[in-house]
Amino acid sequence: MCTTCGCGPDEVKVDGDHHDHHGEHVHADGTRHSHGHAHAYAPAHSHAPGTSPKRMVQIEQDILSKNNAYAAKNRERLAERGIFTLNLVSSPGSGKTTLLCKTIELLKGKHAVAVIEGDQQTDQDAARIRATGAPAIQINTGKGCHLDAHMVGHAMEKLDLPEDSLLMVENVGNLVCPAAFDLGEAHKVVILSVTEGEDKPIKYPDMFRAADLMLLNKCDLLPYLSFKVDTAIEFARRVNPGIEVIQVSATSGQGMDQWLAWLEQGATAARAGRVETVDTLKRRVAELERQLAAR
């Protein structure tokens, strides 16, 4: 259960496999195994009569603690392979998938890209990503309104992620609950479409506070709208003074060079981290060998 809105996992499906309401992993062939957890959800509802605020805080802490443990494992696995990972978050209809398809197209020959798609139902977005040539895993959350770290970790196991690649996680369209769930990503990137209204950052401050970058999307439509760009940016920085902003359009290409440069900077840092990790392990092995030889 999500303590923000009370949604439940229903049957979470990861490209054919799913998790039932008992927390067991059910393969496409019907075989099952348990991960020894309750799928990071608690059997209560945030609006349930008789549930005290103190109990709700405890439930939320338990849920986020379990999720953060899975996120830490995901982050460690990704760091070891130098994989730069982003959690793309937005409201429905912001243009995430179109922007992602354009990004993959522009990165061809430069970076390997894989995608984890999150939606309550259908695999339409994963099919759109696969049409670009990039591998994609679809997670259907059923009644759930966000991805969590365990879902993403399971999807990562199904993807053949090469070292020094990019992993894009397209979260369920929702500006509320995904803000609270760490997936093991390097950054949350919030996409705000100019068709949505410039007041979204102050209406949904947790999401914009959690993000490191805001992509102001569909800027090619600005001549036809009354959207105030400066106001949207001012609102975003009111809740998160450090947030970066790039104005983009997958249709016209506006801002795509700046977005790709931002990605390149992050990917370079991830590669450097992998090399540092490998060097650290080599030093540890050399020290152990020295100690053994001295005995």
C-alpha cells in the first residue's frame, strides 16, 4: 500500500511475470517463488477508519525503509557497472515517451540505452521504445501509482545492461507518490509540459523538490499558449533553489543539445565511478595478497 494515496500493488507484472497480492513472484509459466517480503506494501489504507496518525507514520517508515534497502542494492549494482540511471517523473501526458524516443534516436552510436517503462496497464510505451532499437522492459503496476525499487531491481535482472550504458526509468505518470520512492537512480528528472500550467511546481512541491533537473517540454507550443516560462521556473526554484532547468521540444529539437550534454556529463561521472570502484577492489586484493605472503 502507498501511504500517500492508499493504492495497492494488485498484480504487478514485469513483462510477463507478476507479483500477486501475497508478495510471491509468479513467472509467466505459473511457477512461483517468494522474495521473503511483503512487496514493500502494508495491509492498511491511509484513509482507513481507526488507524491512528502515529500508526500511519510507522507504516510509512517501514515501507520506505524496505524500499530504500532495495534502492541501495540497485544503486550499488549500477555503480559497479558504470551505468548512469535516471528516474523520469511527470504527470500523464507530459510527453515523456516521445522525448525519450527522440533522445534514444540522438544517442545512437554514442551510448547504449535501455529503458524500464512503468504504467498501470498495457505495454504500448515499451513497444514504442523497442521500435527505436533500444531494449525495454514493461512494468505494469495494476492499481499501484508508482514504481518502487524492488520492481526496478527485478526489471534490471531481465535487461542485459552493458557497462557504461544509460538506463532510463520512465515512472508511472503521477506528480505525487513517485517523489517519495528512491529507485536507486542517480537523479530524478521531472518533465513539465507547457500545456499543464506554470503553477505545477508549487502545487506538487515534493516532486520538484526531489528532482535535480526539470525539463520544460513541448516548448514548440509556446506561441499558441499563455504559459509563462519565467513564472514556471521561478516556482520550481522557490521549492528547490538548486534545480536545473532545460527548455526542450522533441518536435522542433529545441534544447536537445543541452539535454544531451547534461546526459553526457552524468554518464562520464558514472564511468569514472566504475573505474574508481575497480581500482579500489584491485588495491584491496593486492593488500590481501601481500598480507597472505607475509604470513
